[in-house]
Amino acid sequence: MAKTIFPFALFLLFLPILPAAAVPNQPVFMASSEYAGGFSKSFRVYGYVGESGAEEYLTEITLAYRHPGPNQTLADFTIEDSVPRSVVSQPSQIVFITPPAGMNSNSSGSFSFSWHVKSISKGEEKKFTYRFYRAATPSMISQFAPPSLAPGARSGQAQPAAKPADTAASSSDASLIGSPLSYVCIGAASMFFLLLALSLVFKKQQKKQ
């Protein structure tokens, strides 16, 4: 009993010394923006107590893209987004939950980055999340440029994804199984092994005589 209580008592003793909760609480501010072409963004600002004991903030941004059509499927394209320099001064201040394919500083005064999408179906949604340790305000949010969809490097444009090949037509193994030729081959092999077994049995009987 004492051995069970001692670790729990030790935990209670050191509990006040543990760092303050670094996990954000409920958002203290939320906003969303809708963009043309199936894009939307949600902005969530969280407050938490930092290691120094002071209240700090982080902003989490989730970019969503829902393929509106008209093609049933798009393949090999890039989704581009950016953060204004007025919001963050260095690209290292952006923490990506969904790592981008690339990042660079453009002439428009923002840090741009992109994610490559292999394929997306009509009505399907892709989400990309990143954050920075600063409280975003409505005026900051208004400075964000709309995200965009760029063509893939190989295709030259966002193309409909190729339909999967018909397995019955493309698979030579599948077409062979079930064909008359396959049954003839199986029957011949079975007859060969049967005759071989009978010959071995016949030879053994001859040796015994």
C-alpha cells in the first residue's frame, strides 16, 4: 500500500513546479474567409501561459480547398498560399503542421509556400494547417492574399486524373485464368504426375517380386 501511495504523493509534491500548460485553451478569437475557386480559411487565436508565466498567443490557420468541378477529378497541381511580411518578419516564424513542398519570399511583400496535390475528386476537400506565435487581428487577416491553384510542373495544367485501367483487359494473368487453354494445361500436368506416380508404384512392386 505504501509503495503505491508514495509515487502519487511525490507527483503531488512536484506538481506546482511543473511548467504551465503549453497546450492552448479554447480559441479567444475566431474568423473565417471564403475565396473564389473552392478555397476557404479559418483563423483561430489561442491564448496560453508561456514558460515565463506570461500570457502568450498563437494563431492557427487552416486552408481548405474543395474541388468544385467541372472535372470529376484533378491531378498533379499545386495549391499556393502566403503570409504577409507585416504579420511575420521571418519565414522561420511560420510553423507548418502540414509541411509545404516549397517556400520563398516574393516581391509582393509576403512569404509564399505551396503544397503539391497528386489527385482530388469532385467534392473532396484537402486541408493544410500552419501557425505562428502572434495574435492575428481582423486588420491582419484582411492583408492575407487569396490562395490560388497553380498547374503541376509536368502536366502544364491541372488535368483530369487518368481513369484506372480495366483490370480484366489489362491483366494478362487474369485473362489467362479461366480460359480454355488454362484448363488444357492443368489437365495435361495432372495426367503427367499421375502416370509418374503409377510408374513408381509399378517399379516398387517389381522389385519386391
